[in-house]
Amino acid sequence: MSYGLTDEQRLIAETARDFVDKEVIPRARESDRAERFDADLARQLGEMGYLGAPVAEEYGGRGLDYVTYGLIVEEVGRGDSAQRTVVSVQTSLVCGSIERWGNEEQKQRWLPKLCSGESFGCFGLTEPDTGSDAASVRTRAEKTDNGWRINGQKMWISLGNVADVALIFAQTDPSKGHRGMACFLVPTDTEGFSSQEVHGKLGLKASDTASLGLDGVEVGDDALMGEIGDGFKIAMSALDLGRYSVAAGCVGICQGCVDASVAYSTERKQFGVPIASFQLVQAMIADMVVRRDAARALVRRAGELKDAGEPSTVETSVAKLYATESSVECANLAIQVHGGSGYVDDHPVERYLRDARVTTLYEGTSQIQKLIIARDATGINAMTPPKPE
Ligand SMILES: Cc1cc2nc3c(=O)[nH]c(=O)nc-3n(C[C@H](O)[C@H](O)[C@H](O)COP(=O)(O)OP(=O)(O)OC[C@H]3O[C@@H](n4cnc5c(N)ncnc54)[C@H](O)[C@@H]3O)c2cc1C
């Protein structure tokens, strides 16, 4: 779907496609098998300008529009969702938040290193007891003479073991609810900060996932991003960008499923003919193509709204819901097209399914996206049910 793209956007997408074919795809299976986060490859993404692509050039980014960023993320997602997670977290959740909410000193200190891939950052919102209900974080930040003391735990944090800086969302005044939330830029070498690897994941095995401990972590006033009470707004604005990126990555998974299924079904013969000759196999491929195209169009719409500076929260949720669910569906169909061969990692399709599965969970589950979409349609907020009398 290259209609409506400028020559520059096409060129950037082609360059990303070449890079992914040459550098990302050949390493994806081994990293997945070894459950190894490939930091060198992640840094290469930075060298290519793919970490922080929409960040302004003065802070080390490329100043690209969101449609172009989506094209890059799609390509990386086609190659390896573990590396796509690096792009999404670093660019959308971390750099995007610092660029929008950070002061000049914070931007100068962190953005150039994050955009180049010299440093990694992580986004610490989720906790063992706080997932979809993000406003109820229990991590506590208490004022000290010189700054803040933070205590708490974070769970499921991508890049948490390799990050140099963590965005930590904490409650400063429990009586204020989400209006008491604040966001802190915490250097991960601060005393009292610890991380542990999360093992046993279904997919995204080559992505770094951590639980974080904050045990009396002391930071200065200069670590506070935005104002006290901005934490919830920062988290929601970050997720708006993050969901766009996840959706774009899932278009890449759908594309990868189509590519693999067409290649396999035109080669593999049964009953004396390529299996692509069978109408039931063609039907599966057609379903994948339709889902890929529809997901891509929804991602494009969300990107164009972002580029125009117009509200895009609902459209981003629509794109995220549809693209993530479609990536699961396409990967499932792609395995079916491959028969038994789709069940082992000689082909990428079983990894696509395992990696796609998490995308309907993180950055807001599919249920949460539906609640956002239907709240807009009906004017009724069904996110928080009435409490029992
Ligand atoms: C591999 C991985 C990487 C991650 N990376 C990060 C990261 O970098 N940073 C970060 O902060 N978090 C991260 N997460 C956490 C992720 O965002 C959460 O898992 C997600 O928000 C869901 O929260 P939960 O797991 O606590 O599920 P819960 O909120 O407990 O939800 C469980 C079920 O209940 C449903 N549910 C909950 N509330 C409602 C409601 N109001 N109405 C209807 N249904 C509801 C959900 O849809 C879901 O089906 C990651 C998770 C994974 C698995």
C-alpha cells in the first residue's frame, strides 16, 4: 500500500526493508532459540536512526513524521518483534515522553544517547498489582530535603535489565488518586534500584523483560518529569504513541505471514499440484491479505492524524485493536497453510504466532481498547464498574 506516500517515505521504507532482510531476519531464529536479547543489533537500529526517528534533530532524532515512523516499525516488525519492541519502547514510550514532557536539561541529557542507541531506556508503569488500572500504582515517591525517595516494584518492564534510565511512575499522595501520580527519570545505577529477568515467556523470547525493585531509591528534584500530578497524563500520552507503534509492528507480522504463506504454498505440492492451487488454501491467504491491508490503512489513518496534530486516541485504539488481533489471526492461518512444517521454527510463522500473542495484552489489552472505542461512541465510560454498595 504505497499509494499516497512521498518519494522520501518510499525510499526510507525500502532502506528499512533491506536492512531488516540483511541484518534482522538472519538473526531472529537463533536469538529466539537462545532467549537472548541482541543488544548489538538494537544498537545498530540506533545507528540506522530507527530509535527515536520522530524525535527532533536537535535532540539526536531524525525529525520524521509519524507515517514514515510507522513504515519503519512495520519493517522491523516483519523481521523480529523482539527488536520491534526495542524500537517501540525506546522511541514511543521513552523518547516520546521525554521530548514532550521533559525540561531542556532532561532532553539534552537523555535524548541524544537514546536516539543513537548508546543508551537504552525503559518505561516502568505496570506493577504486580497494577495492570489495566494504571491509575492505581502503589510505588510511592516521598519528598525529601533534596529530592525524592522512591519505594516499590514494577513488573513486565521491557528493556528493564539493560536500560540506563527508567521512567518510573509513582504515587506522591495516595489521597489524590491519579492526580497524585508523578513520573521520574531514574538512572538505573542509582543505589536501591535492581532488576531481574523474567523467564518462561510464550514469545518475545529475544526481548528483555524485567521486574524492577525500587528500595529507597533517592533522586534529586531534577529527576521529576513535568509537574507532580502529571504522571497519569504522561503515561496515557506515551501509550497513545506506543499503541501506534505496536499496531504498525503487527502490520509487519501480517505481511510476513502473507510472504511466508505465498512462498510455501506455491512450492509445496500435494495431490500433484502446488497447494496454492487449492481454493481452501487460497481462502486462507485472501483472509491474511485483507487483514493486512485493513490494518495498514488503519495505522496510516492514525499516523496521518498524529502528523496533522489532530486528536487520534480513538483512531489509535482502533488501529491497535485491529492490527494486533489480525496479527494473531494471520499467524494462526499461516501455520495452517504450512501444515506440520509451520509448527517448527524452520519457518518464521510459529514465532510470529508466539510473538503476536502478547500484542493484544500489552500497551492496553484488547478489552481496554474496546472500552476506549465504545466510550467514545456511546459517551458512557464502562472502564470502571460501579462499586458494590
Ligand atoms: C512481554 C511483556 C512486556 C511488557 N512491557 C511493559 C513495559 O515495558 N512497561 C510496562 O509498564 N508494562 C509492560 N507490560 C505490562 C502490560 O502492559 C500489562 O500486562 C497490561 O497492561 C495488562 O495488565 P495485567 O497483565 O496486569 O492484566 P490485568 O489488568 O490484570 O487484566 C487481566 C484481564 O482482565 C481484563 N480487564 C482488566 N480490566 C478490565 C476492565 N475494566 N474491563 C474489562 N476487562 C478488564 C483484561 O483485559 C485482561 O483480559 C508488558 C507485559 C508483557 C507480557
